Amino acid sequence: MNSYSSGRRPRRPRGEGRRRANHDRFRDRQEAVKTQKKTFWQRVAEFFGNGGEKRKTSPQPRNGSQPSRPARKPERIEVSSPRLYVGNLSFDATESDLFELFNGVGHVQNAEVVSYRHNQRSKGFAFVQMQTIDEAKRAVEELHDKEFLGRRLVVSGAKSDQHQVH
């Protein structure tokens, strides 16, 4: 306590609580931020044609997450082999889930969920090997855009080695 204070706080008028006083102070600070002078670079940008129009700033990603990017339509690949690509897969889906799902359409040879090496978490896509090309085509017709574990599947032919860019 300072030596020149009496030790008592000044009394507030009735109905005027501490919270309201802090709220007013905070509002004053917000108004001051809104009316700040433009920075040098803002003035330069305004001078060179960005003239006063406000650009919508994209929100900052939180918690180190990747900035959101526009969703892209998956490439539709012709079924030329019994190997199928299964995209937009739920992260909870297992190989046995896929095996059961695709076995309803035809005979499945192999189902492989692609996952990260360091933590074994699914990347959200998989490859399924059917017995024949005809079964693979039927699987694409029946299972593409079908809801599975809360997500709409993307089922198409897998790219072969000759299509891949290295």
C-alpha cells in the first residue's frame, strides 16, 4: 500500500459495479484499435490501386492446423484393373470393415487402409483389390457416393504405375 493512500477504496455509486467499469474500459480500448492510423504499407497498398477497399482477411489457422483449402472433386479414373481407390474414408474404418463392405458386391482379394508411419493413423483413403475387373466396375457403380461410417465414399479405379507422375 502506498504511504499517501488512506487505505480505503473509493466508494462506487449504487448499481455501478466493477465489471461495468472494466467493460467500459475494454470498449474504449476496442474503439481506439478501430481508429488506429494506417501503417506505412497499408498507405502504400492504397496508393497503388488497392484504394481503400477492405480485403477480407482469412482467419488464422488454430492450434497449428493446416489452413483450409478448397475441396476438390476427386479425379474420376476409369476401372482398368481390379484394384480400386476408396477415398473420403472415415478415420475409424479398418481393413476388415472395407473387406465386409466390398464382399457384398464381389469377391475381395485384399483391402489396405493407407496410414501414417509415425502414428499409424489412417490417411482417409484405401485400396481394395477385387477378384475380377467386372466385380471392380460393379463395386464402383454400387458403392461410389454411398454413406459409410458417416462419410460419402469416393470409389474409382486406382491409378496404375504408368499414370503416376514421379
